[in-house]
Amino acid sequence: MVTQNIDGLHQRAGSGDVIELHGSMFRFKCLHGEHTGFVLDDFAGQNEKPPRCPQCGELLRPDVVWFGEALPGDAIDRAQALSAACDVMLVVGTSGVVYPAAALPLLAVEAGATVIDVNPERDAVATAADIFLQGQGAEVLPQLVVAVREHLAG
Ligand SMILES: [Zn+2]
């Protein structure tokens, strides 16, 4: 699971291995990113607002990617490696215009994977994809699950 979401919804839905390309609003790092991985509970007993990095005393910020910042290197490296190695890629609800994430489906296509794009709009990903399912993910994905289950049962 590779996501541009920062809201932890995939983890709450039960996905175990989530690569967060744009970070997480539930993690914190110090202002210059030297120390990372803090969560709100780490500062439960601290009165100072806003809380400061326990290791260097610098102000903390959400561990998300702001405009103009690079994506976390380990996350994009891993997403690219998985994209180049997968058999099937399901692309859901992305505009397909924010790079480097938008290049991941193209990596999968080049590597010979079957790419399925679920999107209300026919965009650049749909053009490159093997299968384009037009519609909202919340409507198309349950139908896809039913179809796959019927196929596997039949
Ligand atoms: Zn720090």
C-alpha cells in the first residue's frame, strides 16, 4: 500500500504495511528534521506549548511533506522498487499530476504489470493503464471485490 494520504486512514482500515509518501500528521519531528518518530503521547505530561524536541530542544512540527519539500527518500525508494516489481497495480483516487508519485504507475507499466486505474476522471494514469474503471473509489472498489470473489468461486 503506497499512499499520498497523511491521515492514517489506511492503517485504521487494517492495512499493515503502508508507505506514506507525504508523511503522517500523527507523527512529529523537530523543525529541521534531525529527530523524528515522535507521537502525541510522548508529550502527554509536558506543559510547554508547542512541545519541543526531547533530544535537541527545537520546536516540533508534523512529520508531513510541505510544498517544496522532498519526499522521504526511503518511502519513495521503496514505492518505486515495489512498483517495478508488482504484477498488478491498483491506482485509486489520485489526480496523477503530483510527481514523483504520479510516475509510479508508469514504472509498473514499463515493468510489465497490469495497471488498473479507478478514477472519476480519465487522466494521464488512465491513458497509461491497462484497465480504466471510471467512478469513485468508494463505489468501484466494492464492486471489484464482488467480481473478484465471484471469479475465484466460479
Ligand atoms: Zn531534535
